[in-house]
Amino acid sequence: MSTLRALLITSLYFVSAAGAEAQEPNCALRVCPGKAPNPHGDANYQFKTTSRVYKDGRDEMFVTCVQNTGDKDMEVNWVIPGPETVVLKGCAVTAPRPHDTRRVLDNHKGCLRFGASWKWTKAPFIPHASDAGSISGEVGDCRSLYVVDAQPVPSQPRNIRIEAERFGSSVYEEFQRTLSRIFYALSIDVNPEENVYKTSIKITITSAYKDQPEYYSNGFAIRASEDIGSSEFMASASGNAQGGEFSDGGLIEYTLPIPEKAVQRFLRYRVLSSDDKQVASFDVPIWVPAPNVTP
């Protein structure tokens, strides 16, 4: 993030601080669930992180969380597990990642950037075995990251329900006035008779703070990333798998065939401001062909 961006956010914070103190954040979570939260921060920002794994129906839920315990809104990007978002002061944001197996690795101190100047730190989380390749790429001081493909593991689509939220500004250079809550409700439904599964992501966009003065939104673009190596397969989806433009909300919905030999991946959706800056992201499970997987 540029020095100009950092100065802009800092100045906007001080200008609006008096009015913002009385504002109530429009967030669903105030405290990170989980035991033994890890404190982080510097002179400007303070926050806690947690990581946990628990059973939820058929899924093993790997969930990381960032809780903002400071006195100003904070941008954060926990590179491997998420979340990537703004975390409002007094709020917490989770990144749920469902797996069908509890193949945990040893705790890993993952790279995390925070604050207006994107300062690096490391925060421990419980990784799934599929994170092994990304973990091997987090070396040194986090400034040089690369990705190594993990060994694919057979997996089959399953019904999933997840609700979560992200925060970001729809105009990148008007951080405070356009700060929005992007709520998404994910549902995945398997149709074994037709050998397909349907993914629906309902998006709702509102102000980040209740009664937020001078709030306005120019909307967001939510786009599927191209870094999962399955763009050709995703192109076969019926619907709008690649995402679209959203002013106050909408629906991303698509149907994909169930591959004969499948492996689960996470498709990362990037949330872009109206001036084409990435302000948040979230992950959605997909199942793609893996011809080299032996069931």
C-alpha cells in the first residue's frame, strides 16, 4: 500500500473520529471464538487472532478469526487462511474453510499484513494438509511468497451452508465515507441423480456502521480468481461463476458437473472497489478434475 494511501486513511480517521466514536458497527461478531487468542499489533493497531477446527455435520470446519481490539478500523490480509478484509474497531471477522477430512498439520505461523501501511507479522493457525504447498512458500520475513502445489486428495462434493461477512471501501481513496459491509451466504447443493452440484452465493451490501454519516457506495465487482489452475473447468459452469458487478447485492450462482475423480480446492473471490482495487476476498469450495488422483 502506498504512503499516500496510508496518510489518507490516517487523516480520514482523525477527521471523522469525533463522530465515529458514537457509531455502532454493523458487524455480526464482536469476539473471536476459540481458546487462547494470540495478541498482535504496534503503536497504531491492536488485534487478536484465533484458529480452531470443529465438526459441523459432515464438514470439518477450519476457521481463523481476526478481532480488532484497537480504536480504529484496520485492514488485514491473513494470506493463506484469510480473512482479507477491513476489521471494524470492536469487531471480529472469521474465515471459514470446510473440508471433508480432519487432516491437520502442525501449527504454522502464517504471514499476515495489517494496518494502513501493510505491516507484516506472523500469526499461528491450524492448517489442513492441503495447505502444505502454500506453507512451504511462506519463507523468511514474508516479503517473498511463492506457491507449491499440494498432493491432491480424493474428495466428493457435499451440501454446505456458510454465512460470513467482509468489509471494504467501494471507492478506494474514500475509505471512511464508502466503508461497506459485504455479507455473503453460501450454499452448495449436490444433485447425485444429475451428477452435478449447484453453488449459490447471495451477496448483501450495506453500510459498515449503523447511521453512518455521509455514507455512499459505488458498488463492488466480485470476481473469481484465476490462480486455482482450473479456469478451463470453471468455464464449463452454467451460470455466473466468474462473478459480476454488485451495487447493493445480488447472486452468484452456477452449476458444475461432479468430476469422476475429484479433488477439493478453494476458489478465491476477489472483492474490488469501483476504482478496481482489491479490498477483500473470500474462499468458496469447488471440486475439480484430478486425473492423477487414485480413489
